[in-house]
Amino acid sequence: MNSGEGGTVPSHTVRVIVYLRAAAGGAAALREAYRATDWAGGKVPGMLGCELLRDAEREDGYCVLSEWETLDAFRAWQLGPEHTARPSALRPFQDRRVAPHYRVFEPDPGD
């Protein structure tokens, strides 16, 4: 993940976690699907970075952690035609046991 000057994340950024499960085709297929997304290629305006993470406790558990310039930047991509008209290669791997299968986090205003 990218960080701001001095190694700290700018306070206006948001992070999005998408929960994934490798059981839909195995870990190799999940990794391949991740590499096929716009996220992995850094081609999404407003996205500062993303990474695929494996759950240290569950062999089939994964997530994508992305960082965005602002909540508006994430929502513009989420609701825009690049995302809505073209389903993600990761869709078959979304872990629907977790509800919702993704979460958006922003800095605590009291911090």
C-alpha cells in the first residue's frame, strides 16, 4: 500500500476490504483472477494501491485490501460503468459467508 510523506497515510484516504474464498477454484485460480482485475494493474483513477492478502488462519481465506484517495473516488469507480458493466474476475471468489462481502473504512475523525 502506498503511504504519504514520512510514511503516514494521508488522513482523507479510505480503505476497502473485499473478502474472498479460494474454494471456488483454488488459490491459483484466485490469484490469476486477481491479476486480471483493473485493481491489480493500477488502472483505476483514485486508487492509491491494492494488494491480495491470504488469511493466516484459514487456508481458503483471502481478501483484497485497496486504498483510495477519497470515499468519493471509490464510489465513483464502484458505481461507474467500468465496474458495473463488466463484472470482476474475482466475483466467483467473493466470500458470501461474510456479510457484506466488502467493507469500506475511513479514518476516525477523532484520531
